[in-house]
Amino acid sequence: MNGGNGGNGGNGSSTAVYDLDRAGDGGGGGAGGAGGFIVLQAGTVQVTGSLQALGGNGGNYGSAGSNGGGAINGHPGGGGGGGRIALISPNPVVGVLASSGSNASGSTGGTPTVSIQTPECTPAVSGIQANGVVTNTIIAGTTGYIAIYGTCLGNATSAQADGTGLQFPSMMYTADGQVNVSYSCTACTSASGGIHNVTITTVNGTSGAGSGAQVFVTTVTLQSFSFTGSSQYFRDCNGAETLINPPTYPATSSGACPQVLGFGTYGDHAVYPAGSAMAGLAVFGVNPIPAQSVPGVYVQGATSGYGTFTPTGSVSIPAGQPTFSAPVQDATAFPSSQTQFINPLNINWSVAQAGSSCAIGTSYTCVSASTSSNPIYVTLANSVLPATYNGITNPVMLTYVQLAVGNGGATSQNGAFLDTWLQFTGATVTTWDGRSMQYYTGGNSSCAQTSQNLVQNLPTPSGQCAAFAILLQSALAINGIHSNFVQVLPLYASPPGSPPVLMVIKEWCFLGTPNCAVGTPYYSNRYAPGYAPPWIYRMFLNPISSGDYMYLPLSSYGDLTNMQGVPGQKVVSVKFCKIGHVYFDTLPIDFRCPTNQASVSSWVAQQRCRVTSGA
């Protein structure tokens, strides 16, 4: 904004009569214009190049006219005065120095006066945002950045927070109205929770405290995790059952059957078919409770070899609430057609202020939020267990699942069947928590008649043949294996009008036969109708009033002696096995009694039965 230069003076006119007439004088030059006035006022002023406010130069003089005596030249125009430049900023001005300027000299214009004013501007903070979202809340243990808004913040030299744990390692950006700083809360503890006042220091001082100049630190900890998509089942225990839907960590506390020590640190068992992927809902607690919400939180659950749980949607910490939830999905599915028993599956939970990964080198540091621990059964296929069996509700019991999967590793139906069958062999089959299941140790009236009652030890740990058979079927069904209930019947049919034919399972010793007691069978010489050979032996049972012919076992069975028999579940020797539609305690006084080692029939009178030893 320089002043304009003055115009040149005009030349005088010449005379027509040489030296007799006076020529005209030259005109004076025009004065130069004054320099302009420039004002720059800002929080920060930086000049690149130069500011121009010079006075204009005066115009040249005009020449005197020719041929005439006494004519004179004109005077040059005077230079214009220099302008004024004013720079106003609370912070140091860059690129310009103050100057008093210079006056015009003759026809040369003057230089401008440059004044620099630095009025006092105390920094003030009016608002804070964390990691690019509208919140002042940060999670203890994380890193990121915060934007600090206010006035007179330009050329800030440092940012600081009161209390312990929260630090601002570096300045990322400074301007009069905004300062960005990195933060680290990795040293924050529970004692660091709550409000921290944030201040900014510039050349003009340090900002003061205020509600808009605060950061809130909260700690995030896992409260619970529930598996979605897991099969519903009942956890069986002695005399009771508890519905588990869904399985959770910590384990379901309601109901009569608690989780057993040693299984996943109190997490429920979860049950998934092979080829599926786990999913769930993680619930986290926050302490102290923030007044502002935190959108965009990242949650991750890492496992060792079984994939990573990540959110299926956006996750936010709501304002004024003690918990928040995150729906998650495991990115890795279980291998298809393979049983597994994972005991336990530990899920290490982490949270970050923002971002999409906990990988090293990412912008936002994740912090541990505790670990959940659950045992996981992976079945070979989807269950084919019918919802009802013989008209009775037939739910999935945890013992069925345990017998189906065992320790895992089966990759085919044959392999899965063998894993289940081996748990029944050796007469040592137990429930999922190690309780005994016994074959017919307490008499018929105290025996479980269904697999559901058997695994609950109802009414006692003793169970009938059919209960064990259905238990085996149920375990196979959990792995998607169909099976049929097959009845084994005596070889001989009952004569018309006679009681049903049944069998007695070895080992029995018949009077007068090799390696047995010496003597003559009671019916050997009695040939009344229906008593003819080969039904020559008399067998004593318990009186009908006892309600159970074979329990308690007798010391003597007449012509038969009870020997060491076939081992049964938790029984060294099976004393008497009933196979068929009708059990002994439902028969009339006269009934047929099973007999030899193969299976033949006999005729009975009162509490005695005549038997044949057969081949």
C-alpha cells in the first residue's frame, strides 16, 4: 500500500522573437502521495516477504521555455510521507520488525512506521474431545489423543492434568482456538478414576480450571459373558436338574445344580456342533460411572487357537450407566465333523478407546478387561435326540453330552460311537461330574427307569436295564447318530395260558451237575402235569410280599446256587437280569423262571420255579 508518485511539471513556452521577449517558466512537479495504513491483528501473525507502505516520490520539475531571457525551470514535487503498519498479536510476530520509519526527503517518499503490539491474552480452555468423538471420557490403560478447544492457545508449550496416571507426552497441533495432544493413561489405576483438570501453558500464562476443561477416567472390567447359539441343556446333579440357556460366565447361579469346581473356573459348559462358530454377549462394568457417553469403543476377546471374538456392531459406553454390552462373534469356526472337549476355553478380553484391532502398532492401545473361562463341548453333528421318548419329555442332559464327546477327537460316526461305548465298558460309566450310576443295586422299586432319572440318581444311583440302554442311545443322538432300542427275548415261547417266559443271566450252578453241589434236583422224579422234565430244578425267590423277588439277594436259591456273574455298572456280579416286556414284580404267583446259560424257560409254583440247566 505505497503512496503514488507525483506528476512531472510542465515545460515553459518559447518566445517567437529571439531574445526580445521572455520565455515561459517551467512548471513544478507534483507531490508524492502518502503511504497507506496497514493493520494486522490475530492470535498469531507471521509475515512471509514484506509489507509495503512507502510514501510516493515527487514529480520532476518542468524546464524553462527557450529563446527568451529570464525564464526559469520549475521545482520538483515533494515526496509523500511513509505510511503506518500496525501488527497486533498476543504471541510473537514472525517476519517483521518494529520500525519508526523515515520522513520524506526532497522528492523521495518516506518509509512506513511499523508498530508491534502484544496485548495480554491469557489462555482459556472451553471444551475437550477424546479421539475425535464428542466425549471427555477416556478408558484407563489406553492411549490416544485429545483435542482441547478454547482461546489464546496459540504456540502452547505444554498441556498437563492434575492427579496421577494421566499424561500428555507430546503436542500434536497448536492454534489460537485448538490444541491437540497425545495422551497416555497406561499408568492409570483405580485411584486415577474420575475427573482430571486439564490446563494449557503458553507465553502468556496457564489456563485455569473449569467444567469444560476436564477429562474423566474410568476403568472397564468384564462382568459376564453369555454364549449365543449354544445348545440348550439341563445340568444334572444328585436329585435335581438346572436349565442352562444360555451358558454364561460366571456360571449360572440359580437352580439346584451348581457348576462343579475345576470346570472353567465356574463358567457353564457350552455346547456347539462341529463346523459352527461361537458367538455371545459380553457385558462390561465401568467404574466410576462417566457422565458423558463414549461412542466407538473397540472390544476384543482373544483365545489360544480358537479364534478371536470381535464386535458385530457398534459399541458405546452410555452416559450415567454402570455397564455396557458388546455383541461379539468368533471369526473362526470349529472344524467340521470333529468332536472336541475344550476345558477350559479362556477368552482374554480387551478394550480400546477406538479403532478396529489390538495389534501392536495400531493407533489406539488396548487394555485388558479380565478373562472368561468356560468348558466347551463340540459335538460331531447336530443332535437328533427326540423331544419326547415314550410320551415323556426328553431334554438334553449334560451327562449325555459328556458321554457323547468324552475327551473329543472323533472324526466319524464310528469314532464317536467308539468313544461313547468305551465309557460304558468296564462297568464304570459315571455322570459328567463323576457320580456313580449303578445297575440294579437297590431293588426294582428304587431303580431309575428313564435315562433322565438315571443321571439325576433318582430315586437312587441304581438303574434298570432299559435306563442304561436309553442313556447309551441318548449319548449317541447328541452326536447325530440314530439308534434303535432292541429287545432280547428268550428262545422259547410261553405255552398258551402260561405266564411269560423270562431269562436268568449267568452264572448259576445247578444241583447235581459238574462242578456244582452234589444232590438230586427236587423235581427230578415228579411227573405231574406241567412238571415233566426237563423242568426238574426248584428255585427259591423272595416272597411275593417283598415286592421284589430277587432283592435283597438270598443266601440260598434252592437247587440253584448264585455264582460270580457278568459284571454290571458298579456291580461285581449281576444277580438277576430281567429282559422282556414284563418284570418279575408284575408277575402272578405262578410264573416261568429263566434258567440256563443260553436262555431256556421253566415253570414256577408259588415262590419257586422249576428250571432246566439246558445245554
